[in-house]
Amino acid sequence: MPLLVIGSVALDSVHTPHDAREDVLGGSAVFFSYAASFFTSVRLSGVVGEDWPHEHTRFLQSRRIDTSGLQVVPGGKTFRWRGKYLANMNDRETLEVHLNVLGEVDPVLPDDFRRCPYVFLANGAPQTQIKALDQVVGPRLVVADTMDLWIREAHEDLMQLFRRVDGLVLNDSEAKLLTGDENLVRAGQRIREMGPKFVVIKKGEHGAMFFSQYETYVLPAFPTEQVVDPTGAGDSFAGGMMGYLAERGDFEPQSLKKAMAYGILVASFTVEDFSLERLKNITREDLEFRLQQYQRMLSFET
Amino acid sequence: MPLLVIGSVALDSVHTPHDAREDVLGGSAVFFSYAASFFTSVRLSGVVGEDWPHEHTRFLQSRRIDTSGLQVVPGGKTFRWRGKYLANMNDRETLEVHLNVLGEVDPVLPDDFRRCPYVFLANGAPQTQIKALDQVVGPRLVVADTMDLWIREAHEDLMQLFRRVDGLVLNDSEAKLLTGDENLVRAGQRIREMGPKFVVIKKGEHGAMFFSQYETYVLPAFPTEQVVDPTGAGDSFAGGMMGYLAERGDFEPQSLKKAMAYGILVASFTVEDFSLERLKNITREDLEFRLQQYQRMLSFET
């Protein structure tokens, strides 16, 4: 089933201890879309400026990604982010943020985007996420991401959003900030009580945790020694997870767990190179092969 | 098969954000022995002072723990540690360390301890660990623990120890310190190249990683919301792991992985109360029940 994502489309400049890239393809909706496109057709909604390189659009179209929801703002400039990773490749500093068109224009969904049954609201101002969701008619599954900025500065809006989504995806540090609880098991359960039917806490190199009314579990990250650039790992995770759910067409507990696993595995490829470079060079078969390795890793005789 | 542990026996004073305990039973060899005693008979070697409460010895003897290797040093005082956990219950400050007899007397193994096939050298000065190992005749499996102090101040001795052990257990921060590599997958592999046939990196609330020539994998911690006191978690992990291996009597890859799982699960109980309080109140059946939960958590349909 088709999957709609509303989020940022960006040009990223990334500095790691060993290398750097300038103005490469990035943004939450881009990483999400590409990751999800291994599993299902994706409809991407976002805004860019006149400086947006059209080859990026063509590149996304070469996958199962419908870019008709990508608005080009006349005279506007594309969202730009510049960040620097510390030696542990987990912590990062944001060096520059130029919101540009991202701060000025709310996405307007094309007609056929509005009937998408699976919806992902990538990180953004909660009021913008709600405005986007208001345009969708009868969705089957709505999942949102958020970040520390909105937890700190738009708490009421966030609580309003939580009551409208089925699932929420956020980082470990954000979960602690939102609840004031350092124990992630308690934090996850408390966030679920704020509205979402399920909550996923992303722990970066340590994997991800899942919380529903019936289940609490954690799955580890796939161990990888080649971490080149973690940018987009979290959005790839969400893309892999939602992509598989949309392909599958249900959200039974076992489907959700397998979706978590696919999210973890897509993200494990994303970090192996800058931007989408690594994902460009893998196929669904590579994901299936890594899934088998992952399942072997997690199984032992009874 | 019997399992020998040589390590510290201590009286711990522990401060957490919510509670505190004074002079409670602790020490690496104590946590290890109790954890291992769910699986096999244990021979405990260590030194204490005249102030050692004999009820602790009787308590250990009430399990399958042979305390005839516990030397009471006349006129000596028992090793004491005082520590304080920060709000995240993961980081801690050491407030006081009184090595007392621990710094003065090397363990002398009783005759029947020397023929133990399974040996664990708990954290200690590498030269002391080597002196203990020199007393053991024809062991089948020797595993050691270490810490940052020895990595910094006794590097050559540590390298000598590494060439004599089959396995090494250490923390994530220690693995990074030892290799200068922030990527734990590379760090684990590099430590294995220093001598041990297998290496286990403990990641606290994030589980543990395993490295051999043939395998690299990670298992997550069992998610628990009730973290009262993490003291002894790492030693309980090692005790559960080695205890199961000694019970099993082999160290095939599948046995090692299941041993890792038992280690993780015993540790998940240890942290639920101070000292050995939680472990006192569980049985092997509780471990088996949690193992089933853990396996269900880690499995999903193919």
C-alpha cells in the first residue's frame, strides 16, 4: 500500500573525524522515502527552493517515489544543515542551520496524496505536522517523529499531536527530556500514556525499543565496524519500518517487530557512507541477507 | 563441573538517588559466585580481614559455594568500597576505596581448588591474576576481567595475561581505552588479536557484545524498569555466563551464546535491589522463565 511522508528535504554539509561532504542530498523525508522505497511506493511531500538541483528529483523518481508533492518555492532557498560528528560518531554538533523555505511554507498535499493509508509525519513543528495530517482522509496508520526543540518549546502542540497519531518515534535523549525519567523502559511507557498506541525509542548504535499496551522489547543495532556518516540513520530506520508495514498491509505485533528489524537494518546500511551513497548500492536482497544474519545473531538454542 | 573464581570480597556502601546502604556484602568474587551458583558448584578464593562478618560466609556456604579458599588475614581489615550513582543509574563516582587486605595479600589456592577445570580471574592487578593462574593445573577454560586502572598502569602485565587466557570480559569504556577506538565492533576484534580467543564487551543497560575468530554479535540487556542498584551487575553477568558454561561442560559457539544470555538475565535481576538481595529471592526457575521471555523478545517470523 502507498506510504505518504511529509518532512524536510535538505542539502547537508557533513564533517566527520575522517572526511567531509558539502551540500549533499539529505533531509528527513528524503532518507525516509529512499529507505521505504525498498518495500513500497512512496509519496513524498516537502518544500525546496529554486536552488534545488533537479537531478535529485530525478534520482528519487528513479525509485518508487512520487515527487509530485515536492513544492518548489519561487525565489526561495532550500533548507541547509551543517553538522560535525565527534570522535565517537554518535554525538554531533550542529554548526549551521538555514531553515529557508522550510520555515516559511507549509506543505500542501496533492489530491491523490490525501488518500494515502500509511502516513509518516517526519520531524517538524507539531502544528505543521497537524496541518499536514488534517489534509489526509481516513488514514489507517499515522506515525510521527519529533525532536527536543518541540518538546521544549511546543509542549502543548505536541500533546495535541500525540492524541492524533497511532505511533511515535523519537530518540533516547528526547524520551528522557519529555518524561524527565532516565530509565528508558519507564520513559517509553509514560510516553505511550500521553496518547500514541505505540512508541519506538531509537538508541543509535544500541538499537531501538518498542512499547505498546501489551509489549515492551528492545532489539539491538546490527553491529557494523564501518560507520562513515550517521546522518539520516534515524529517518532511514523509520522509512524501513513504515515501508515494511505498508508493504505488509497490517500492524499485528509480529509485523511491527519485523518492521523494527527492517528499520534497524536499513539504518545499518545508511551509516556505511555519506548521504544516500550506500543505500544506492544495495538491493532488497542485501536487506534480506542481512535480516538472516540478524536473526541468526539473535537466536540460540532453548 | 566445578568453577573457580579468584577475586575481591568486599563490604560496599552504596548511594543511589533514592536510597543508600552501608557495609553490605559485595565484591567481584561474591557477585560472581552467587550468580554462578544457580548453575554449578563454585570455589571462591579471596581475602578478608578479621572484621569480616561470619554470617556472610555462612550465607555463601548455604549455596553451592565452597569458601575454603577465603583467607582471613589476622589483624587485617576487609576491602571497602563506597560509591554513588548518578541520576541515570549508569555512571557512578567512587567516593572511597580502602584496599586493606586486598592490597597486601595474594590468594593461595587450597589443593583441591587447583584442579578446577573452569577458572574466572575477576578484576585485579594482572600480576596477581597471573600468580593465581600459575597455581591452577590443566584448566579447560580460563576467562579474565580487567579495568581501566590496569589498562593505564600495567599495560605490559595485561598483555602477558591476555596471552594466557581463553576469554576476556571488559566494559565498553575499557575496550575503547585499551584500543583507542571508539567503534566497539573494531575494538572487540582488536582486543581479540591481543591474545584472548574470545572477548565479551559489557555495555551495561545496552547489553553485551561477543567476538571470536568466527563470530561478532550483540545481545541486548533485558529491559527492566526497576533499577535499584547496578553494583555487581558486571560480575553477576560473568558469573551467570561462566556458571552455565561449567554446567554445560563445553564451549561450542551455541553454548557461549546461551551463556551470554544467562549472564545478561542474572545481571537483570541483580540490579533490581541492593547487594545480593534480589538474587537471594529468585530460583533457577525464575531465570528459565525470564530466558523464555527474552527469547520471545528476540524472535520474529521469517
